Amino acid sequence: MRRPFQCFILFIGLLGSAFVQAQESDFSAEKLEELKRDVLKLNRDLLILEEDLLYPAQSQIAFYVSMDVGHYFTLDAVKLHIDNKLSASHLYTEHQREALIRGGIQPLYKGNLKSGDYTISAFITGLGPEGREYKRAAKLELNKGDEPAVIELVISDNSGKQQPEFELVQWPTP
């Protein structure tokens, strides 16, 4: 079975020869435009198919990072581990931190996991209260079923303790 990308390349080659033939046989501009629309539609369909093949719904997992207020913590980096294996890491710029504080949610990782039990760990570094280096971890025991899983690392301020809090939260499945 050919991969969608290989099929697309083959199709582009055929399309190129069709354009050459079209120019030689004086196709109308309308027919060329129709052919272009068909190619764009096919390209879109192939991209959707490729995503479905790479990330089937029953094995999808996605991780996001969000931040609330940020008075007691300045985010520097996040490392995501699935069963003690590094899956994703990200260093944050000032612009990205500001976007998170304004309510943005950053996609950190998208991948596949089979059904089963997993330990998800997020290691967070940055500057805590009074500008001191701050390293913390958040952990989640995940029982992955046949549904896609979405997990969010929520970084929030605890005004009572004047400390940041870190929590991995699994979104409910629809």
C-alpha cells in the first residue's frame, strides 16, 4: 500500500503531464481552473487522510500548557515525560509567557498511545517568588482507553500561600 504522500507525488507528476498536454491542445482557461480546483481538493483530502493514518482517533493523545496570572512564577521551560521517557520539551520566550498569562493555551505535544496505564510527568522550571530558581513536577496516572486523551498542564497562582501551583488535568472525553 502506498503512503498518501507518495500517491500525491505520483498524482502531481500526472498532473504536470496533463498541463503539458493541455497547453499543447489549447485547453480553455476554464478547464485549467477546474483542474486546479480538483488538485487543491485532492491535496486537502490527502492531508486529512495522512493525519488520520498518523494519528488515529483511538490512540491520539495531546498535551497543552496554560497559565493563570503569573504573579508568583515566571515560566522558563517544560519537559514532558511519558513513562519516564522524554516526549516533549519547550523553552519559553517572553512573548510566549505573556500570551499564556493573557489566556492562551500552548499545544506542547501530539502523538499516539495505545490503550493502557501510563505515568505522565511534567517538569517545570522558572523563577518563583523573590526571583529564586524554581523546579517543580506534576504527575498524573493515566488510564488510556480507546478514546482520544487530552491533558493540560495548568500553572496557577495560590494567593493564600503566595506560591505557584502545577497540576496535570485530563479533559473529559466528549
